[in-house]
Amino acid sequence: MTIVWTPVKGWFLVALWRIEKPKNEPFLEFRPGTKERELLKKKLEEVKSKTVEIPLIIGGKEVKTGETVEIRAPHDKDTVLAVAHLAGEEEIRDAIEKALDAWTKWSEMEWYHRASVFLKAADLLAGPYRLEADAVIMLNHSKTPWEAEIDLAELVDFWRFGAYYARFIFEQQPEQAPGELNRVEWRPLEGFVFAVPPFNFFSIGGNLPTAPALVGNVSIWKPSRWVIYSNYIIMRILMEAGLPPGVVNFVPFNTKYSSIVLSHPDFAGLHFTGSYSTFVRLWKMIAQNLDKYRNFPRIVGETGGKDFIVVHPSADITEAVVATIRGAFEYQGQKCSAASRLFVPKSMWPRFWEVMKAELEKVKVGPVDDFTVFMGAIISEEQFRKIVSYIEYAKQHPEEYQIIYGGKYDDSKGYFIWPTVVLTNNPKGKLMTEEIFGPVLTVYVYDDDKYDEILWVVDKAAPYGLTGSVFAKDREAILKAEKALRYAAGNFYINDKPTGSIVARQPFGGARWSGTNDKAGWFTNLLRWLNPRSIKETLVPPKEWRRPYMGED
């Protein structure tokens, strides 16, 4: 990056720290025989061999409360990866005060100095911390090497592209006119942002507290209880990158204390990813406290999905099957973008299922440090029980559902659920409308001549609007789907699975019950954490109050 001086509208010069547009971080594939594969295996053994103690980080200092939780590997419940301290009321209030103390200097710091911290963090994560982070993600989230690596690379991209988009935003300035100078000051919000990430993505764990911080805000970060270990790696990197104390405070705590944060007068915004029900509950708490706040808070949230794949009769069966298996079952279906509804034409179904069943027979479920495994474990007993309840519901309602593959689960060693495919005769039933968040795919076979009608069902049956895809060679069929499903998915894919959005290439987010659609990984998300001020300077102020029309005839 370089500093250049450039004229703006011919009136004055401004300094621009030229952050060139970055490229997406390449993925390591860990192929057999590669050095990175062997190093990752060694790092996995190293991480498994010890139990890490994780403190709170408040105002840049470690805090240990004595109230702790164990962080276990979901695929091996006997392996205690870490013991993490939890914050109580005193620590939460202290974190808020430390954040507000840090706000003044951080909010007034030139944006390129703030960006430099996160660019350094990106290089640390992509470089010296990479294999450690990959190993911890694998063991803490129960992700395969591929899923861990793409998750890590996404956070690198969030930070690098975030810096680039910040530069883009701050370059946006208003028009000038003779006799006046106009500018917009891109101020951060007044107060602190409450960041509440989910368990399923390391990258989101890092992005939710840091996207607001990049543009001058301070954050109270409540990592998911299940993945405190992986999120702590991010906090360590931020501290090493030179993030000033108090800008981001790492404060895992019991949900019952959320009211302390949400009732504070300086609460300025919520950055959330998680379940629809939790988001609604937090929003209602915010609404009840509106008269306490100094400003109306910004609420940015991404919740869940009931994501679909629609196969048209013109589609290539093999392509659609591969996308379905990856889209529905990678990371055990624990992605808000995971395919959970599949619509296949009747003429294609016998061959489609023949091919898909043959491929599913090759899918291996087990501990993720076995590099032949495609699927690991469910994150927790709570999530395991929820997913199993849908499988059991299908078994108990044979008049509507038929389990044609899988339905097997076992929590004796870890929280394992095998890929499950359910055939239904009701495209508006429970398994076709409710988010399951696990490896359960429900299939509806439609009459070939009912393609237009099935698009209507896809759009109207479920309340979510996150991701979806259509498979077709027929361009008219693609066009129909694109129009009919305009609001059914904030991320719409043509001849691809509905998962795997990449920062800057497919800005991510959906509406309806899926969230506020502020598009993580794009400049629109950063705009939500800014509070612009327009400034006009008159060069030669008038000395006469009368208007020209007031002269005598």
C-alpha cells in the first residue's frame, strides 16, 4: 500500500492510503504426500495432547473468573480441548467500560491506521498461525481439513477486503459548488457494538466483532459457548497485530446476562448470526429499552435458512447429485446455507436417486482427524437431539415421509448423525418448512409439467430467504427460476450448490426470516456501522440578509 495525494473535484487535496484490491486467499488442499498435510497432522496431535486454559480478554488484559466450561471435541467427547472462563455481571460491566474508554482514541484514529491492524492480522492468520488455527477449527468445530481451511481463508478475506472497502467508503464525498467546500465525515457509531457469532463458522466468529471495529467502533464479543477455543485464537492474533486494548473485548458469558449489555445507554448496535428465535428475542429486548439509549441502535443479523435445490428436467444428473451431496451434507449440514429441500422431476428421479445413493454409500462419517472422512460430528448434545427429533418425526409419520437413506445416529463416542434422505409427498410439511440445521435432506418429486407451480411452492412454503439453487441447461427454465425465486434467496446459484459463498464474489445474506440482508463481506455491511456527518464550509459568507427579489422596482 502507498500514500498518494489526489485532487477531489479540483478544490482541495486529500491523502488516500492506497489499499489495492486484494485477491481471495488461496486454499490449501492437504493432498496426500504434501508437506502441509503432514504438518497439519502433527499440529492436530499437538492440539489434542494438551488442555488450554482460556481467559477473558478485557481492556487487553487476561481475566480469570473461576467459573469455567469445558470445550470438548464434538467427535470425541472424552477429549477436553480447553477450559474457558466465563464472565459474570461484574466482568461484563467492566468490559463495557473498557470499550467506552477505548472508543475516543480508536474512533478518532485515521482509518488507514485501523486498517493496518487488520491487514497485519490477516497476514498472521494466513501465515504463522495458519496450521494451528486449522487444527483447532477441525477439532473444536468437528470440521474436515477442507472445511477448516475454507473457513480460515474466509476470515483472511474479511479482513483484507474489509480494509479495501473501508478505503472505498471513505473516498465517497459529496459534490462541490462555487463558494463552498463540502465533505462527509464517516464517523463510527456512538457507543459499543455487541457481537454475537454462531458456533458453525470461525470466520463469522472473527468478522462480527471486527467489521465494526475496522471502521472505528468498539465491540463486546460474546463467542459461542461451543467454540470459545477457536475464537480465542482470533483474539490472540488481534492482540499480536497491535489492536489497542479495549477495542475488542473477548467476553464469553451465559445468555442470561445479555440484558446487562442490551439495557446499557451506550449500546449502539447488534451484530448477530444465529437462530431466528434468538435474533427475535434479542430484537424484542432492544425494543423494550429504546428509551434508554442515546441513539437508535443498528441491528444487523443473519439467521437461518430452509435452502433449496430445484432440478429442472434439462439438468445434468451427475452435476446436480454432486452439488446436492456437498450442499446438504458437508459440515454435517450445519451451515445456514446448507441444502435441506430438494425438488426433482418425476422423469428424472429414478436415475437421479440411483446415482445419488451410489455416491452416498461412499460417504464416511467419523472423527475429522481421519483424512478419509467426509462428515464429522454435530457440535453439541443439544443440537444432536434437535436433529434426531426430526428424523424420529419422519419415522412416526409414514403417511407423509419415507426415510430412503440413513436415519442412523449415535452419540456414544461423539455426536454423529449419518446423511439422511427423506422422501415426502407434502412440499409444505414440517420437514420442508422448518430449519433442521443438520444432515437431513427432504425430497419432493414433482410432475415434469409442474415446474412453474413448484417454483411457486419453493418461494411460498418456507418463511426463510437465504440461499437456493436451480439446475438446468434450458435457459428459459433458468430465467423463470431467477424471476420466480427473486425473494426466496439472497444468494441464488445457477448450476451450483447453495453453499460456499466467497467474500467479495458472492456477498452473503438473506431476508425474510433469514435476516437483515446486509451482506457480510461487502461494503454494505460496513456502512451499517458508520454514522456520517455532512460538513459545509462557506468561503466568503454573505454580509447582507436581504434576498435579491426584495429590491424595489
